[in-house]
Amino acid sequence: MSIIRTAVPLVLLTGVLTGCAGLQKTDWPICAAVGGVTGAALGATESSAWAGGGALVVGGLAGAYCWVHGDGDEDGDGVPDSRDKCPHTPKGAQVDASGCPLPPPVVEEVVVVKEETIVVRDVHFHFDSAKLTEADKTKLNTIVTRLKQESASVQLRVTGHTDSVGKAAYNQKLSDKRAHSVVEYLIQSGIPRASFVSVTGAGASQPVADNKTTEGRAMNRRTEIQINR
């Protein structure tokens, strides 16, 4: 009887542990504990009748607990089936703690402005001249800093404009000279000459404000630098 009392619990314990491991149970430590306690208790029992019948009953309950409460991972996402709210996720998918696929990362789209125009105003030159003043150069230095960041990969078109005071032919020639004066300063300041694809004067033909007012004429006296990326 002592052999039966010792052997039966050991067989049951081995079966419970093997079943838990084979089924990839997350609760196998509890199963092992239940089986171990069962085996130890039965091994110490004096009654062979209890050792036989009790071993079958309690060992069976331990195995049933392991089967019911254990977890598999059918889709292999690392989340046990009992907690997997999104079973059958594709292989290799990134999932959260509930087993559901993570949302795709937000990719910020960089919008590149293909064409941009820098309008340079308050560049007054010397009176009736295309020569830049020191104040003009200081203002253009800000634009130089901007253009140096991308001048190697863009095309620049520079157009000079005047107000309507004076003869049209004169204003045309003056606006052209002033556009070239701005470009030469930009080149001397480090902007590649090859970046400039056109330099022209438009005279007073393209006003943006009313030439009848002082404020309007000031807005019309301008140089525009068009950036094409």
C-alpha cells in the first residue's frame, strides 16, 4: 500500500505539470502548486483508500483547473488568448496590451512651396540712382541669410518696379538698373550667380497700389525676388 500511496501522487503531479507546460499555460505555476500540494498530502496519508480515490479526484480537479484557466497564444502576438481582444492579428503586427494592432504612426507631410515671392520694399537707393545706400544693404542682408539656406537648389527671378512718377521709358530703365543692382549685391554677399535665371525691370507697369497716394507709390517702388524650387 505504501508504494501505491507514494507512486500515485507522483504520477498525477507529473501529469499535471506536463499538461500545463505542453499547453503553454500562463497559470502553470498554480497548477504545479495544486498538484504538488495534492501529491504531498496524499503521500502522507495513512489510508490507502484515500490515497487512491482522493488522488484521482483532487488530481483531476487540478488538471481541469489548468485546462480551463490556462492560456494559449493562437496568433503569436505575445498576448494570452484570455486577454486578447483582437484574436487572429497578422503575424508580426505590433499590438497593445489587449492584443489589438497599434495605430500606424502619424507621418507629418512636409509641404514644399514650389513658388514664392519675396517683396523687398523700403530699398530707396540714392536719389535718381541705382546705387544702394548703407541702409538698403542692411535690409538686403536679411534676405541674403534667407537665400543662402537654399540658393543652391532654387531658381531666382528678380524684377524691379517703380511708381508712376516720371516718363514710362525712364522708369523702365531705372527699374532694370535697380534690379541688377540688388542682384549684384546678393552675389557679392554669397548667393551663386547661377541661381539667378532672369533679372528684369517692369517700370511702373505692374502697380500693387494706387499711384495717386504717397503710400501707394511707396508700395509700388519695390523689388521682387521670385523663388522657384
